[in-house]
Amino acid sequence: MKNGLKAIDIMYYVATPAFIGRWNEAKKGELVCRMEKAIGGLPQFDSIESMIGKMDEAGVERVFVTQTKMWSYRNHWMYMDTTLEEVAQYTTRYPDRFAGLAGYNPFRIKESLSEIEHAVKHYGFKGVYVHIYGFDIPLHDSKMYPLFAKCVELDIAVSMQVGHVLEAMPSEHGRPIYLDKIASDFPDLKMVGAHTGWPWVQELMSACYKWENIYFGIDGWMPKYLAPEVIHFMNSRMGMDRCLWGTNGLPWKESLDQLDQIGLKEEAKRKVLRENAVRLFGLQ
């Protein structure tokens, strides 16, 4: 960033060669949609130290690594099943550079809740990340409510991908308007609608305008491709307090360079890139 602001990336995956190799192997039996083909695979680094080097080059202070759990809509198996230890290798070695988000499997509720509690209390994870689509249930399904109650109990945030999904799964289950129903039942639950909610960005904006506890993630998009209404929201008085930057594995430097070029106010940049994440996740 031109102003030297140290950014916080709220959305990243485990990026070791072993993990990415396992993911690429799992994808061989799955449908792959045209957008996923165009973008290619997830990023990987030879070592955590080389990853930190790239973060330093771009001006990224901290990255959230997710314990992502994806269920195959077509073949009905957990074809991305990240373990706590795979995330904790980052957070335990470099706690000032990485933060963990635990995963959730709505088909294994008891086991998931126990693991989330362990992740928070033993490893210091800062929240939970949900990729709902392959499970073929909506975000406000009853299978999700035990997770929401646990997050309130532990005072942690839950980040949920909303909008269309890159993988070959139905997108409807991630409609951002479902967060409105969740907030009505859990007004103390801290939520992030990740990936902008496109093509239903206005649903996510509406939820953020309405509720104090819902945040808008711009992760998963290079800033030059953000819809004009999203940029306007990021610059607005009420919107700049609710937006969070992330990459979902897209290049840090290019993303931050583009963010400098879309006309954001300096106050909005500070909040979107850092201050909102510090406040929401209770970072030191």
C-alpha cells in the first residue's frame, strides 16, 4: 500500500505442497466449472517462511488460514477436509502473522462443535469458516444453528461464503439474505458474508445496513472487478465500518495495488484493510 498500512487478509487456505497435492488429486473425480478452470488451482508455497516473504513484499501483516471443509455435491464425500493441525502449523509457529478459522461439518455436528471448542481454547483460533454449498443445505438450515450457538458461547465470529460458488455446486444455498434470518435468531452472533455475495451483493449490503453484527467480505475478487455498488458501499459512512479485505488465495501485491486505484477514501482503506478485522476478531 502507498500509505504503508499493514493489511490483514481474512481468507486463505493451507498452502503447503502436500495439502495442495491432495486437493488436486481429489478434484480429479469432480465436475469443474468454467470459472474454476480459468482461474486454476489454489496457491502453494515451498515453506511457511517463503509465504511470509511474499506477505512482507506486499505489506500484509497477518493472514487468516481456514480449516476448510467441502462436501462433494456430486460424489458425496469430504473432498477437502482440512485438519486442525494443518492450520495450527501456521498459527503456533508464527502467531503474529497467522490466525486460524476452524471448520464445520453440518453432517457431524457433535464432533465439529467439540473440535471448534478445542481449536479456540487450545490453539487460539479466532473463528469458524463455512463453505455450505456441497452439503446441499442453506446457511439458515437447522443443522447450522448448533454452530451459531457455539460461536456465541465462545464469542467468536463465523465467516460464511455467500453468493455464487466457484466449484460445480448449486449457489442458491449461499444467498446473503439468509444472514438476515440468522441475525434475527442470533443477534449476538458475529458474522462475515464472504466473497461479496455476488450476484446478490445488494442482499449482503442490506443485511449489513440492518444488523450491527454482519460484515461484508470483499475476498475472492480482485478489486478492479468489484461491482461499482460494492466500491460505493466501501466508501460510504455505514459501509466502511463493515467491509473486510481478503484474497481467497489471489495475489496479495496485485490486490493491494488495485485497491489503491479504485478511489477509496483513506479512512475507508484503513478500516477495510485492517481496523475492522482487528475489532471483529479481537486481534492484538
